[in-house]
Amino acid sequence: MFDLAPAAIADIAGDRLPSPVSRAYRRFRHGPAAYKVSLAVEDGVPWTNPTPTRRENLHVCGSAADVVRAERAIHRGRLPDRPFIVVGQQYLADPKRSSGNVHPIDLYAHVPQGYSEDATDVLLDAVERFAPGFRDSIVATTVVGPAATQVYNPNYVAGDILTGNKSIRSA
């Protein structure tokens, strides 16, 4: 039993795999990459809407059409200027994660597979749309892009933490 990316299984099994299976494993299409920005934020995120101040996890994106545009751009190899972001505010459920009035915030977004540029400003700008003054409250930042994600876990090929392309066209 393997818990590995398909190409790694093909590499390990070598000629013990039937040729059609080996070819299929090597053709496996990976999905978009993950880009993570971890922040220390003084006084939390200054959301304009009060609902996010009570939610540990939320999606920041705008309209449904904005989400479609963002994901379409990712699959075409471009970083959208308004990405779909998952915001983690786990300190709301576990206040021990905070240090005084400085709270940990995590931003996760899709970027094109293997993306190697810095997407931090794009993610921060997207949150700033819904929380004006957000950037001014950031006291520390750590970024984990696709390459570092794959180093952390080689099964996250090119930063793909979802284990493959979820498109009907990838079959």
C-alpha cells in the first residue's frame, strides 16, 4: 500500500507495474498549488463586516463570479489580482495561540502549479478590500510557496496539496 504521488509509485515499482498503469501514473495531472501567508496581526483583522470576527475559518473572495474568474486564471497559469482565499483565525477558538493582543492569521490561496513568484502582496491586497487597515496591523509575516510545500511533503508535487487536478478534463 502506498501513500505517494502516482509518479513516485511508478518510480518505486518500476517494471513490476503493467505498462499501461505506469504510463497512466506518469501522466497524472496535478492541480493548482497552495500559497500560504502566516501573519502575526495586532488586534486581529479589522473586518468591515462583523460576521468574520466570530469565524475561525472563512472564505474571502467577493462574488461567486469572482471565484470562477480567480480559479479560471489559476488553471490558465496566471495569478488573479483577486484570488479566492481561505483565512484562518483559529485563535478565536483557541485564544492560547495569541500573545496578548497579537493574533496568528493564516491566508491560503491557490496559485498556478509550481508558481515561483511572491504572491504575498496580492493576498494581502485581497484581504484589505474587506478589512481596510489590515496591512497596518501586521507585525510579522512568514510565507510558504509551492516549492517549500513540496519540500515539506514530496507528495505535494509542485505545491499541489489537493492531490491532483479535479477537472473532468483530467480523466
